[in-house]
Amino acid sequence: MTTITIPSRFNGPVDSGNGGYTCGVIAGVVGPGAEVTLRRPPPLDTPMGVAETDGVWSVRHGDLLVAEAEIVEWDLEVPAAPSLDEAAEAATRYVGFDRHEFPICFTCGIDRDDGLGIWPGRVAGSDLVASPWSAPEGVRMIDGALADEIVWAALDCPGAWVSARDVSLGPIVLGRMAALILAPLPGDAVFVSYAWARGDDGRKSYAGTAVADERGRVLAYARQTWIELRD
């Protein structure tokens, strides 16, 4: 059995793991093509066992099922990336500046200086949300490129902020995510993360997200399911 741990730096809510980061760590065990479903908030600084049975990987904290994963075939039509200037201008309209359920989230939190600082706002004349970002110090790299779990984190939160859902209704959290990384992301570069809505069904919202470089080349993309929390 493989053991994984989500360090407390990589939180989403204050007391649980960032969904994208957690999914990326699990995908690192499962392999390319992994789609991860989160069953409960991932605990921080807590070893979790990962075991595979009949093509399904289960992530458990003791007897509690935290997540499941399997390898799937999928593809996604990815819209052209906004320019860096368009993303920077869009970020000034980030709804999270006025209301944020998870203000210390590693990806999109506004109350920390060691996160990704991805603040996706609506792109002018578009249905996309976008934000520029660069990696903070101290994140894991491999041969000068960002580790996959950091890329998954960068793909995560824009999908929440693109939802047409009224944010005053309360928080939504990542339920399921699959991602494809097409090329390495240099650790010293500036990127654009962006997202587009793919529909909704009751408490579920569906989104696509992508990361592009300064030239607009798509380096990674993801499909996601978001869940509105009950009171």
C-alpha cells in the first residue's frame, strides 16, 4: 500500500486539503489518465493509504474513504486562452475580493502570501474567467518545472468561480477532477489560468479549466464537477 500526506500549506478550506492539489497527489500514484472523486474533505498532515482493487484506487484515512480514482479516456474542447493582459484585467473583477468562503485557499485565497494567487474574474466580452499567476517560493519542482500536483492546484479553483451560480448561496467544493498536462510548466514563468462553464444539474456544476503560457499555448487542461454544500 502507498501512503500519501497533504501538507497543511496546501489547504483549501482551513482544515482540509486543496481539492486540486489533493487530486494531483492521488493522480501521481494512479498514473496518467486518472480521474479522482473526492468523497470527504481530505485531512491535512495525516497519512492516508492508497490501494487498488479491480482498477479502482481507494484513498483511506483509517476506515474512512476519502477519495477514489480510476483511469479513464476523455477529451475536452478547450477555448483559446485569454492574453496575459486580458487575464490581468479580468482579475480586477474577482468576486472573491468581496466574498470568499475559503480566503486562505492555496490556489485562490486572498489572505495569504505563499499561495498561487489565482483570482479569476470575468474576461471582458467573454464567458471565461481568468487570472495570471506565477509559482510562489518553496513549491516542489522537478528539473525546473512545476510538479504535477501544483499544476492540478492551478487548474482547480477557476472552475468554481466560473459557475453561474449565485455565490451568496454558500460555498461549493470540488467533487471530481481529471486533468491532462501537455507540457512542463517552467517554475520561473508567468501563466494564465482560465475556466469555462459546462452546465449544471441541481447542486452540481460542471466546468473546464486550462493553464496557458504567455504566448497563449495551452499547457494543461481539466474537467471538473463542483458540489454545492448543504446547510
